[in-house]
Amino acid sequence: MATVLALALGAAILFLVPMSLPFSAVSMAVGLAIVIMVGEPMVEGLKELGRRTGVSDHIIGIASSVASNLPEAVMTLFMIASPHLREVAILTVLLASAFNGLLLGVLVIMVTYSGGVVEIPKKALEHDVELMRVTIAFCMIVFGTGVIMGISGADGGQELPWEVPLFQLVSYAGYLYFLGRGPEHRHIEEHTEGGRSWAPPIALGLAGTVVAAQLISGSAEFLVHMFDLHVVIAATVIGFAGSVPEHGLALLGARGGHVELGVSNLLSGIVQSVMLIFPVIALLVPVPLDGYVLYQFLAIAVTLWIVKKSIVDDGRLTIDEGVSIVVIHVLGVLLFDELSLLI
């Protein structure tokens, strides 16, 4: 009941209250509260759905990541409709990858702080590791293309070739195809009549995610306009407000013992931002290959390589690797913000 009341309050603020500085703070607080309230029930609902259908925690984690990314994708589509917000929208999507990586490091530290490790199921992540390699390759190719365009004397108006997002979507579709063919199913529970219901908590979680994302991102966007923030700072603020709460359920799930689901959610979120959401945006509007965008592609390639190397080395994540993942992602975001003072 408390969750439903919080959702009703959030919807009322969203649709009935004109945005102002005081209400932007209230909107942010209510959005964060909703995320916390719906996160754990939604994780339990997804787990129950997986138990009844025989789908693994890994696949359920990918599904929860797609659900978490939906509000951000919708918000980005609205932003690109405004020409002066297009680059902010593009950078916001790319920054979402960094924030998901940061959350992954936090999850690893949280789980391993008292000892132990995060075991990574090698068979389940076989296709994910391949997709990480492909994503790193795409990022480096785009970065190299932009650099060569700049060296060759382009007038500064160089744009991302349309073939890149097309091939990204084809690669992600191939990943989903081979993932669906893999041995990702387990024994289906036979006696499910007396089990917990999965549909209401998932529906409530999705509704809460959408409302919370709109409240938080709307509040952040209002503050960006009010204080006339630089495009880089604006993208960082909106990217943080849009990504962290949506994927915060991964941390809540890990705290409740659903570590594999949380790791899968965040790993999928890192890659989906680059290989799914970004190419859709790039097919709709031209993407400038300026210093901001090129830096993000280089940073994604480097940080994703760190994550992949940590996983592939021994099939587990330890606290020192969690700290390294957090440090490299925080540094990447901080240096990106430093570019606002130079370019």
C-alpha cells in the first residue's frame, strides 16, 4: 500500500505540479524513494518468473536490464526532438555505460566487503564476453575514425557514418539470437499453484521505474536549464539521474542474495547503452564526432576492457577488482567533466 501511495504521489507531482526549484528537490526525493520501494519486490517477481519458466538468473538479469533502460531510452528520444538538447542526449546515453560500470564495482565491493568473491558463471557469460569484445572493437573503430577525420583536415563538422549504428544493431541482434539458443534453461518447478505471484510485483516495478525515472530526470533537466549548465555537465547530471536509480535494483537484489541477477543486469546495462540505445539514436539524428563524443568512445573501450579482463582472468570478481572498477570509472567521468573547461 505504501508503494502504491508513493506512486500516486509521484504521478501527481509529474502531471499536476509545475516544475520549480522547491518542487524539483521534492521530485528528486520522491523518485529515489520510489526506486528503493519497488526495487526489491520487482527482483523477487523476476526470480519467481524465472523459477516458473525455467529461465536462468542470467537471462532474467538481462530482461531486468532492458526494463531498466526503457525509461532512459524514452527520455532520450524526447530530448533529441529538441535540436539544442541533441548532443546532451547522445552524451547521456554514452555516460550511462560508465555509471552502470560504476554500479558494478560498487556491487562487487558490497558483496565481497566481508570476505568471499563474486563467482561468474562462465557458461552463462560466454556470449556476454564476446559481445564485450565486439563493443570494445566498435568503440575503438569509431574513435580512430574520428581522429583520422580530424587529422585529415575536416572542417569540424564530421559525423558518425550511418553504417556504424546499423552494424551495432545487427551485432546485438546476433548476440540475442545465440543467447536464446544457449543452454540457459533449468528445471521448471512443477507445483506453482501455491507459489508467490510474479506479475503484480513486476508490473509495479516497471510502473515505479518509469515514474521515478521521469521524476528524477525531469528534475535534473530543470536544474540544468535553470543554472545554464555546460553540455558536458548537463549530460553528466542527467545521465547519473537517469541511470543510477533505474539500475539501483541490481544493488538491492544483490543485497538480498541475488548476486548473479545483479551482475547480469549491470553488465547488460553497460553494453546495451552502446550497442542498443545509442545506435537507435544515431540512426535518427546525426552524431557529431567531436571531442566529447570521441572521448566517451575511448573511455568506454578502456573501462569495458578492465571489466572484461577482471571477469575472464579467473571467472570471479574480488574486492580489489571491484575497487579498481570503481576507481577507473570515477576517473573517466571526472576527466570527461574536465573537458568542459577546455573544449
